[in-house]
Amino acid sequence: MDITLLGTGNAQATACYNTCFVMRDGERRLLVDAGGGNGVLGQLKRAGIDWHDLHEIFVTHKHIDHLLGIIWIVRVICQAMAKGDYEGEAVIYGHDEVLDLLRRMADELLQAKQTRFIGDRVHLVAVADGEVREVMGHRTTFFDIRSTKAKQFGFSMELGDGRKLTCCGDEPYNECERAYAEGATWLLHEAFCLHAEADVFSPYEKHHSTVKDACELAELLHVENLVLYHTEDKNIARRKELYSQEGGAYFSGSLFVPDDLETIVL
């Protein structure tokens, strides 16, 4: 299994794409969020990922840098279905609020010849806090991160042999996530900026954390591998170097600071 980061940036990033990624296990794919627009189609193309192969999608929450790209994915899939150019069905997971919004947006923005496939071959599947589903053939638990900004879900996927991958969404860890994050083989966590530059980027005012914060957390939770994303984009040229240097002082496991389109083997 591997994971390709289509984007690694925060909502207003322009030097990189908004945070979203594709997990791959054999022939199966899971798209998690899709950024803020049709740029997701270009990112998929540059990553060598054919959107025709996307049949499982998870939307964490309704913020525009995560949701709007999903509309484009729904559009191209439905258009392909109408032309007989998309095999099988597509399933989009998310909590009830985000799926209700997605459906309303699709009805308002897409043509009836496209939206007619929603509910027929494009299934919007609402998941509840703590609900377990099989995703990509793996037991996956969805959970509410208890965001104070907008209802947001993360997920924890069993990878086999006692390993698990946990995605905490794009906000700092909440203690309610301990059962899913503690002892994770892989933890995906946001890090808006260096702790040394917190006075420059004001992460706490935006309800985000620093590299130091995320790494201290991962160490406390006995995480093996930590992936940092959803960052500022002013340090892109040296981001990997700078974030790795600061984080390495607080986390003893393997630290990954991926660039857009980078693939990590799990």
C-alpha cells in the first residue's frame, strides 16, 4: 500500500495545492478530499493516477479547500458514466452534513444528465462517529474529531499485521481521538508552520498546530511514522529540511514532510 499526496498546503496556499491524497492498495484507490477546485484533475494527471480508477472517496469536512474539488470529481465521473466510459460505481463517504451540502451543490451546479447518477451509481454514504466500514478491503473506523469550526471526521484504517493508519483531519489532535491515534503505525497530522515561526503565521489563532506540537504529540502517543501536511507555503523550497530539523528534536520515529505529488510506501 502507498499514499500519494496530491497537495500538502493550507487553504490559501498558492505555491502548492491544498491538502488531499490518494491511498492505493493493488487495484483499489481511496481519494481523501480533493482541494479547492479543478486543480485536483491536474494533480491526479501529474501523479499518474487515472480518475477513472477512483471508486472510493472520503470527504472530511465542508471547508472549501477540501470540498470544492469533490464537485469536479463527481462531475467527471458522472459525465463518463453518461458516455459509458466509467466502469462500476463510486462511493463517497462523509458525515451527514457534508454529504447533504455536496448533494445540494451538485444539484445547483451540475446538469441533470450528470446528477441523475447520484443515488444510482454514485452513492453518498453517511458515516457516524465510531462507525466501521470496509474501505479498499480494509476495516476502517470513521470518527468525529470534535472540531469547533465545522463538523469534521477523520479515519483509522487497519493495514494488516496489527498495523494501522490514522488521519486526524486538518486540525490539532483532540483527546477524543486517542483510541485511534495512539500506537498508530502511521499518523497523518497537520502542522501549519514551524514553532520557531509561530509569531509570524499565528497557527493557534487559526486552530492549527506547529511542527513541534505535532511531533511532541506523536512521541507521546508512541507513533511509529508521522506525516505532516496542511502547511503554510512560504517555506516550500526548504520546508522538508526545516520541518524535519525542528521535528526531529521532538519525535524519535520516522518523520515525513512530503512535497506535492510525493508517494510514501506504507
